[in-house]
Amino acid sequence: MLHTGKRRKRNLDLGLDLLINAEEQSDGGCRRTVFNVCFDNAAAESDHHECDSIDTHGCSRCNIMAPSTCCDIHNPSDFSSYESCVPKATRATQRSRLPKYTKDKYDYALETSLLDWCDEKTAAVYGWACLNDDGPVIMSDYTLDRIVDCAHHCKIETCQDLKREMGWMDSELYGDEVLSLIQRHAPPLPSVFVSTPLGRGTTSSITTPTVAPLPQLQLPATCSACGQEGHNGECNLLL
């Protein structure tokens, strides 16, 4: 069989169309119309007089009578108990995208502590039998690995961070205990003050201000012969 590549258009059945879009009909619509169309109820003939010819109304069991309740459009109160309210799912909060990294000793220490905590907490809450048969059910392996990854990138500070990053349903119940483990195995913060010793032969970058020399005052000429200012002895010889 050869396929032409074009999708064949399917026509919706008339009865199904009436059932789905009954409320959109111009005349108000009715759910019961679909049954009247599909089963051709308008052409049905009643034979209730053949069963009981004495009674003018015929046989009450064979007589086709219009129902007292039509459908949810015309009698909504009669169908209220069948309504289902499906709440709209809330959109999950955006998680952090973590880059690839290499685990260090602090990450491995946190992972070991979380594994021990999961064993102890599972045994305390569900018993040793549950721990022996099902393992540490208090937290999945994915959640534990995600906690280590987020702790490495400093993404977890509160219980709300645990719930957002992991989607862990017990984050509010055991979040404080997990946060204490994360803080206990966090790497030390780098020091703000860093001292760098000066090497031999290096000069300090601090420059001392240079003081400009004071201008020298020129004293007036004094005569060696008479001792008065304004001329000297050579001037007297010329005179």
C-alpha cells in the first residue's frame, strides 16, 4: 500500500458532534438529541395498544413516554452529583541548572553523612525491618545526589530551597536536619584578607612626595669701602 503523504481528513460522526457541542447549538441544544438521531427514535412506532386493547391508554409497560428528566443542560440540578472538579495543576517552580563539576572531599563527606542519616531515619520512623527489606525509603538516591550537587554550588540555604530544587515531599518535615548536615560539611569560606610577602629586590609601590627646593634670596650689594647698600667698592673706583 502506497502512502501519498497527505493525511486523510476524518469527518466527525453527527451524533458524537451533537453530544460534545450540544451547548453550542443555536436552539439551545440538548444531550438527548444524540440518541434520537443515532437510534432514529422519531421513526419508532409504539405497539402498546396491541398488548392491552381494553385500556384506551394501552399497555403502560410498552408505552413510550417522554422522560421526566432530559439532560444536564435542561435539568442541571439532577446531574450535579455526577460533576467532577479536576483542579488545575500548578506549574512547578523552575529549578537551578547546575554545571558539571568534580566532587571534592567535602562533597564526599556530605554524601556519606546523608547516607548514614537516611539509614538512621528510616530505622527510627519505619523500623529496622523496613530498612532491611526496602532500604532507606526516607529519601531516594536521586534526591540525595541532587542535594550534594546543589550544596556544592551553594543553592540550598532554606527548607524552601530543598523543596524547590528537589521536589522532596518531606523537605518541611526533615529539612532542618538536612540543612545542618549541609552546613557541617560545607567548605570553609576563603579569607578576605590575603597577605603577599615582598620578595628580595622588589621595591615598594608607595612613592614618597618630593619637596621642591626653596628659592634662594639675593641680598643687595654692599660697599666694602663705605658700608652702604646699593653699590660696591668697584663702582667707587670707576667714579
